[in-house]
Amino acid sequence: MITAFLPCRKGSQRIPDKNIKPFAGIPGGLLEIKLKQLLDCKMLDIIVVSSNDERVLDFTKKISDSRIMIDERPDHLGSSETTTYALIKYVAELISKRVIDSGDVLWTHVTSPLVTGEHYQDLIKKYKEKLNYGYDSLITAKKIQGFLWDEKKPINYDRDIEKWPRTQTIPPIYEIDSAAFIASTDIYINHHDRMGLSPFINVQEGLCSIDIDWLDYFIIAEKVYEYYFSKEFK
């Protein structure tokens, strides 16, 4: 059993109404896009939409697909003060109460509109494959291989050895992009985390790595989506 968990809290501060704000001519915005993408992934058994926003819940209720499950999240777990850790513990409670069946959880966000159903299929296949090689979970990330500094010095190369090394020789650093976290329900219950102790890092290339966190990114992602994908919704 593979369950997708899609959290959509009320009251985004950086991008007001982010989840349902019209996007690339699509009335239901990022939520509508993400639900279509998840439904296109046939390897997902259940898609849980967790929200304290009545507009998100009302939109989701209009979709007639038996795989969609609505979780009306308590308001105290849907504010700007809610930590990711608190939400992970909440998912663990849903698993313990058998609201979410045992198996695997794919945690994703509407803020990755260029991660399609086909991409989710590939990620699930990669996750299952990597379980045979000592990994216990999968996370998506961007690979950064450049000159990275804190306020005082480089953090990924040594200027005493070489002031300006070729970037391809610098050890890469990976920035988790939140497009997908895949882990077993046991990890949620036993470790209160959405990734295990030995995660496989799946590097997101190109368009897939676009993550909407600020209004500028919303505008950029919208233009890219219009160019590549809007025909799917016409």
C-alpha cells in the first residue's frame, strides 16, 4: 500500500492563497494541478489531502475518485507556527489510528507543479529498487556544486589548497527540495520522521527542481508551466 500525503494548510504568508490561487489559467491552481498529477500515478493507492482550509477541502470533495481521502486537519496543526515535526507526528498518529494504512508514504507538496505523475512513478520505482541496496527511504534534492560560503569562509572547498578550483571537482552539496519524501509507515511511527536513517538522494534535474516558496518563484513557475504543460488542461 502506497499512500500519498498532500498537506495544504490555510494562510500562506509569503504567497496568499498559494494552494488555490489561479495558476497558468487553471482555476484550482496548484492544488488542481497536483491532484491531477497524483491521480495520474497509478502506483498510488490512496491520496490523502490534509488541510484546515475549507476552500481546499471543498475543491477536493468535488473530485470523484475513490483514491482520494480528505483529512480535515485541526487548526492548531495548520498555522504558520506549526512545525514540520509536529505535522510528521500527526501523520504518525493517523497511521497508528489506521486512518492511513501500513505500507509506504509519499509526502509531497503542491509547490512542485512540474513534478508529474510519470515522475512520481519513477520515484516510487527508484525507492523500491534502492531498498535492496541498504537504503531505507528516498528524498528529492537539488545538487549544488559551486563556491558556497558561510559568513566567513568556504564550506565545501579549501582556499588554502586551491583558491578557485574547477567547480566539477568541488564535492557536491544537496539541497532538499521537498518534491517527494518516500518512507515506510514504520519510520513515521518509530522515528517520527518522513525519511529514514539511510535515505537515497534522488537528484532533481531541470524543471523538476522548481520549488515555489516565494512570489517570484510562483511567477516563474507559472510561465514555465504555461509553456510546457497548459495544453493538458485545455
